[in-house]
Amino acid sequence: MSDAILAAGGGRRGGAARLLAPAAAALALLALPWFTNDYVQYIVNLILAYGLVAVGFNIVLGYLGQLAFANTAFFGVGAYAFGILMERYGLPFWAALLPAALAGGLTGLLIGLPALRLKGYYLAVVTLSLGELLRWGYIHGDTLTHGSSGLAIPPSTLEFLPLPEDAQRYYVLLIVGGLVLWATVNLLRSRVGRAWVAIRENEFAAASLGFSPALYKVAAFGWSGFVVGMGGALFALLIGRVAPESFDLHQLLLQFAIVMVGGLGSVVGSLLGALLLTAAPEVLRNFPGAEEIVFSLLLIGVLLFMPHGLSGMLRRVFPRLRERLYRSRP
């Protein structure tokens, strides 16, 4: 009897300890704007935006296993849809976020159709070309996009929150990004996520288990477009301006590097990669040339010595550490 009581008491203490860490992390995130200056707050906001973009990109690249580079297309469509809805149609920023993400999702569904017939390098070239074609449209679509000069995002503040503008944006990024991340994690844990991983491992075996590769591939591109499109809208909100040069090949390489450094097929890895590759350039900004050198060496080092990225390294160094978020090793 006493053993049972002790066991129950230990279980309650263990449960309380498990809840303590997430609660402390949540409180730290909520209190962060009160302990940072404007510059640090801007970097934190940028990390949150790129973290969401990396998670969306990893859905296609890591979980589905498709060599597709349509992320800049989703990113740009989400950002431009957000900017156009605010600048041209006068929507408040909170009302423009979901339509912008849906525009990215629709673009994902359309781009996902070639993925049904193309694989490997052919799919990579086609999706890369589509991103560049959209960028050409941004430059020449003067009526909606204002061409090469880009369009300015109207001021967007939360009047009921007496905080600096960057702090207000932080809470928007934290709440919206957290909700999209929560939905993504639950989707990856569901039958849909298992189907994506099964298709990545063996498409024919997945079909024999009752999964429709065509349907799930298009769904993966659609959800990836939605998540990255939301990231693009939040990026536009943060930067305050949408211009074609924000969606070029440099942006593609940055997002690809974030996913590779963090780890393919890992939500937590995507967030870690965004943290490292967004913060490091800002630290090295005062050292001319160091940013490009460190960026290149970091990417080469990860590909050679950490093929599973930062998330894989953490699993090796800390065997007891397991991601609570859904993960699958590529």
C-alpha cells in the first residue's frame, strides 16, 4: 500500500517536473520583449519568421523526400498577397494573414501537379524555374506589385497593446507561428504525415498500403505552400516592404541551408537551423567577408560531418533527448 502511495506521489512529481520546463519556456518567450532592445527584438522576429518558412520547406524536402525548390515561390506569393491586400484593398494586417497563406497554399497545389510526373533533378529545375517566373511577374506586374520598386506595407499596430512596434510584431509572430506550427506537428503525427514518410521511403510500397501517392504529394505541396506563405506574410509584416529582390536565388539558398543545417525531416531541426543561420550573419556583420566564409564553412561542415543536421547531432550526444514534435530520420 505504502509502495503504491509512494509511486503515485513520484508520478505526480514527475508529471509536475515535465510541465515545469514548458511552462518556464512559455513564460520566457512571453517576457522576452521586456528584456531586449529594438535591434535584438528585430533579429528574434526574423528568426521566428524563418523558422516557420523552414518548417514548411521541410515538409516537401524532408518528409515527402521531393527535391523541389518551390519555397521561394510560396514565400513570395504569401508576401505579395499580404502586401497587396493591405496596400491596395486596405485590409488590416490581421485580416490579410490568412488569405495570404491560402494564396501560398493554392500556389502549392498548382505547383504540386508537376510533381506527379517529375522526380529528382527534373522536378528541382521545374520548381526553381517557376519561382524565377513568378519573380519576373513581380517585376513587370506594375499595377499590383509596383514593379522593381516594390510596395510598402502600411503601418500596422495593435492600439490596445502599449508596446514598441517590434514587440507587437513579436507577439503576432509568436501566436500566429505557434498556431501554424501546432497544426503542422499534429498533421505530421496523423495518417497524412505517415503517408508522406511512407511515400518518401518507397512510393510503390506506400501505394500497396492504401496510400494514394498522387493525392498525398499534392497535399504536401499545398500544406507546404500554406505554411511558407504564412511565413512570407509575416516576413512582409516584419520588413515593412515587399520587393522582387527578396525572393531571388540568394533567398532560396538561405532557406535550403537552414533546412540542411537543422536536419531533414525534423521540425525542431528546422527551428534550430533558423536560429543559427539567422543570428550568425548579424553577429558577423561588422566583419567584412566573414559572413560568407562562415556561412559556406558551416554548410560544408554539416554536409560532411553531420548528415542529419543539428537535430541528428543532438540525438547522438544526448541519447535520452527525443523530440516531442513529430520527427523521422531521412
